[in-house]
Amino acid sequence: MIDPLPLAQALLRCPSVTPDDAGAQDILAARLDALGFTVHRLRFGATDNLFAAIGAGRPHFCFGGHTDVVPPGAAWRHPPFGGAVADDVLYGRGACDMKGAIAAFVAAAETVLAGGPVRGRLSLVITGDEEGPGTDGTVKVLEWLAARGELPDFCLVGEPTNPAALGDVIKIGRRGSLNATITIHGIQGHAAYPHLADNPVHRLAALAQALASARLDEGSAWFQPSSLQITSIDTGNPAFNVIPASAAVRLNIRFNDHHSGDGLIAWLRDQAGRHAERFELEAAVGGEPFLTAAEGFPALVADAVAAVTGRRPAMDTGGGTSDARFFARHCAVAEFGLVGATMHKVDEAVPLADLRTLAAIYARVIARVLA
């Protein structure tokens, strides 16, 4: 196996806090170009993206990843952008989420390609806005590929899916996500003369209670029950003796395959209408739920994990959203990467043994798909 460590360190030394790429994709592009990949640098809005491919025809197997990271925070034992190794552990922001996985996949590709050309096409879609709004990254690259007739057949996203040990979990789906703000309008007035006003806070409190206590479903075969969480209630009112003119509630719904974004928006509108005559609803669907059949591409990935680690990973759909939701619109997708126990934390890290084992797993997947 080609060692993924040098590339992982080089990527970690780029302070690519979203949306600033800080040279990370330059390093990756140079490495892939040297391996014979055709590299396309794609900038949409303020986001740097990369699509690199080698080979032609079908099947087309793609790796999905991101070079952007979240801010490092303070009090690191090792510099967050230093790529330091101590006691056989690699430290740095992005070590497990997910520059380490990108380096592992490139090392795997180099190892497989050293044995000769692959059958079909091998590619990488790398974005710089996964940790940001997700509007000018993977989704735009896939639109660009669709227009060229170059969409992949299979995609493996390198998110850190394992809770405790490499080989724990493969993600085969994700819940949908919806953000909404409901603003109820009343009539402003003096708190001592409530009969001359219409207090929107009272109506909003009743609405918030109804939403928070609603049981959306009991879960489904692959998904846990949908969850609605109130995240803010606000009036913008600095005074104690003034009934405000309006009040707003913000919420997030993580929903399973019993629902659609449009269906939940309609339900929210109905619930708001039960408590107020005058209201506004603003909603945005971050992603619909998706599921890849476990017996298909995910089973191939699970076989590779088991062959290398001796552990048979569980299939799971928990957690938040990822860019897999965009690939799921076009091809079979699964997610497998490093252990995520330190992602987004101070002293984010990955053991060198895990980094190299992941490269071996990825190499086996590439060889199986493109054999």
C-alpha cells in the first residue's frame, strides 16, 4: 500500500476553514495530475471544487469528499494546522473529517493503478463547502457532470461513520432536514391594557407546545422516529410593559421516509393556522431522506471492510446530513470513513494505523468495483 500519511499531513497544513480553500485543493490536484487523472477545477460562487477522473466508460466509481473544515477553536495540544504526529497519532483539524479519508482514497487509487489500468472510470468529487451552506459545492458539481453525461454509477463518501472503531458502521441513508421560522402577528399594546392589544406570544407559546409535543411517526424499517426541535423563540422586545407586535419560533425537523419536505411544510402551515389568523412561514428543506439498498453497493463495501479488519460493519442511517444526499439523487451511495469521535473537537486526530487500514479498505473497494 502507498502510505497516505504524507498527503494527509500536507492537506492538514492548509487552514481551509470553510469557505477558504487555503491551497488544499492545489495540493490534491497536483497529486492526482501526477497519477494521470484529468483534473477539472470548478468554482461556483465563492466555493472551490475539484473533479478528477481516470479511465473511461462503465462502471464509473466516484469518491465524494470535502477539503473544508470547521474553525479549530482554542487550547490544542498540537497546532491545529500543523499535521503533527505524536505517539503514532496524526493531529489536525480535518484529520478524521475528512482530509484523512481523502488521503487514504488517493493512496488506495495509486496502489490499485500501479497494477495497471482499471476497467471503467475512477473519479473524485471534492468540494470546499460541505461544512458551510452546501449550495455551491457537490450539488453544483453533480449538475455540471449531468450536463456532460458523466454522472457516476456508484459513490463512496468518506465521512467519519465509525463511532468507536474502524469497521463499526456504514451509512446507507440519511434523514431529511427542514428548517422553518413561523412568525405570528398580533397587535402591539400596553401590558396593563391587554384588551386593547393582541398578544402574539401567547399564541406562539401554544403553537410551540403543540409542535414540540407532536409525535410525527414511530420510525420505519431503516430510520428512527422523526424529530422536531424548537431552536429559538424570540420577540425582539426589550421592554417588560409592552405587548409585542409579533413573535417568532425557529425549528428544525429531522425526518424519515414517512415524510417529504413539502408535506411537512404543509403540516406546519396547518398547525400555525390553528393558532393564529395572521402568520408567516419561511421554510427551507436541506435534504430529503434517502436510502441505498443494503444488499447492493453497501454490501460490497461491507465485504471489503470485513476482509481487511475482520469486523462486519452495521448498516445505519443515523446522524445529520452529508453530501451523500446529493449523490443519492443520481447513483447508489454509501458512506464509510474514519472514527468520528474527535471530529469538530479540539485535538481532532486519527491513529496512523486507522489511516493506513482505511486506505487498504478503499483499495479493496476500488478493485472490486472496477475489477
